[in-house]
Amino acid sequence: MKTPMPFCEELTAAAGSPFVRDMMIVKFQREVDVLMLDEGELRKKAKEIRNRVAERDMLVGELEKLAVFDSASQSICELSKLQTQDLTEVASILVNVMKKQTRASELLGVIENLKKLPY
């Protein structure tokens, strides 16, 4: 007979009954669904910001052709600051996406272990 892993024993003790186990599965699955929804929204926001950055890059390229004017130089400087802020925000968003993916993956592993429990 196969000896269950210690983690499975902890889950068995925590679950206690098939009803509690099923409720834990539902709770964890809901959390996974919320994490995946959040991840999708964050990815959409990051894509919108990247598109905005690309549009500004085109504008900066055009303004650099007019760099002889002080106002063009000032506009380029201001756009560069906005680009930096947006790229920093995208990096932060993607870090959050990775954290949500990791948590969702962990929860899916717990769900699978709960489903394997003998009852």
C-alpha cells in the first residue's frame, strides 16, 4: 500500500470529512478563479500601457526631427518622463501577475491533493 505524503495527511486532518473537503475545494477554486480574473485584467492594463508607450515613442521620434525648437525639446523631456513612469508601472503589474500565477498554481495543487483524499 502506498504511504500518503505528509501534506496529504495534513489535508486529511484539516478536511475531516468529505463535506468539509468539498467545501475546501470549492473555496480554493473560487480563489483561483478570482486570481485568474485579476491576472487577465492586469495583463489587459499592461497591454494598454505598452500601446500608449509605443504611441509616445512614435511622437518622440517626430519631435526629435523638430529638436531645433525649445518647445520640442521640452516636450521630448516630458514624454520621456511619462515613458519611464509607464514602463515602471508595467513592470510592477507584471510582477503582480507572476505572484497571482504562483498562488493560483499552488491552490490548484492543493485542490488536486484534496480530490485524491480517500473518503
